Amino acid sequence: MMFGGQVATVASVEGMPLAQPCSGVDLATAMVEALRAGGATLVTEAATAVTEGVPALQVATATQVLRAKSVVVATGCRPRLLDVPGEAALRGHGVSHCATCDGPLFRGEEVVVAGGGDAALQEALTLAQMCGRVSIVARFRPRARRAYVQQATATSNIRFIWDSTIDAVLGEDHVTGVWLRDVKTGETSDLACAGVFAYLGGIPNSEILPSSVARDEAGFVVTDLAFRTGANGVYAIGAVRAGYCGELVSAAGEAAAVARTIAG
């Protein structure tokens, strides 16, 4: 099991006060090394359930049950899928959610990025360094920060296909294209490509938490201003939390605040 979550798939971490740019993998590795140096015990198993117990909270994995007075949930999100025909069958055969991991497989070829947020444009910029052309398909005008939009607009091999959605991923044993639909006119067309990268937001990994932990309609964990949940001793920070702003530096700040609360 790899530490770092989705940040480990980012080619260049931005928005963090770092001495020099680094990849998500490098950042995650440095954090793990710092934890080990500080005496932390790292368990390389996925948590399957957090339950309220007496006198301690319980965190279950596949092989053991850990007990603690406090649990900080930083499970983040998993990518939201296109949920269209062809996507599942071609996952790993042209359908991907990691430009850094799979981008080199499409060197010189055309790929499609679905989405108009920060992640979509960041990954499109990464893919543009390797691929022949990157088409960004977005239902709405981009909601990404202005700097990413400006960089993407200025990149010669990136183009935007506005007001459109992907209705199917085409191909037999590998991706050969996508079926597009204009959401305003209903007009459909096919676009040849070798890869499809979807960045449509995330689904919070909050299923392991007890029912006493409130969630919003999308499943994000509801907390107070001190990041406490409805379960005594359980905190939630980062992308799994309702109201998280999406900045990595903010998640780090939330972690520091909770650590101070627990220690104090």
C-alpha cells in the first residue's frame, strides 16, 4: 500500500511553501520519512471500519483491530467515474486517472481530458508535455484557477471543447476514441484518441465511519470549526471533509490544528 493518496499521482506539487518544486511522490516519501524519524508506527493496511468503543475507538484493518482515544480521518476522495459505456471495459487499456503514471504510454498521441476544474487542467498540462494533442472536454466553462486556465490556453497542443460531455468510450481492446455530445444542441460526434483521463471531482472515502458521523448529500463528512465529527474523538480533515477548499497546504494546516487539539 502506497502512502500519499492522490497527491502521489501529481507531477509537480504547487501551493506548498517548499524550498524547491517536487513531485507528489517525493512529498509523500519525505512525509513518511519524517514520521518514521519522529517515532510514528506506520501500518501499511487499509482501514476497513472505525467504530465507537468503550473505553477506546476501534480502527479495523484486514488483519487487526487498533484502539485509540482519537482518530483523525484523512482518507480523501477517489476519482468520480464517467459512468459511460466502454469506460469500465477499457480501464487500464487507455482509460486512466493518472497523467503522471500513464501519460508516457501516449507519447505523441492524442488524448482527451474530461473536466474543467483544477485537477483536469493540471493533468492536461502534464499530458501536453508528452502527448501530441490534449483535448479538454468540459460541460461548463472552466472552474479552475485563472493561472491554470491561462497556462492551458497558451499551450499550443491543448484545445478546449466546451459545452460537451463524453457519452461513451470507444474501442475493442484499447481506446480508439470517445463519443461526444453537445449539451446545448444535442449534436453528437466522435473524436479519435488513444487515451481518456477523467477528472470530474471526487467521491469521499467516508464509508468506513460510524453512523454517528454526519455526512452531507454527497457523502462528505460534516465537522465543526475544530474539525470534530459527531463521534467523540473522531476528527476529519482534508478532501473527505465538507467545506475543504481543495488546497494541499490547507489540509496540512487542518492536520496541524487537530494535532494541537489532541496534544493539548
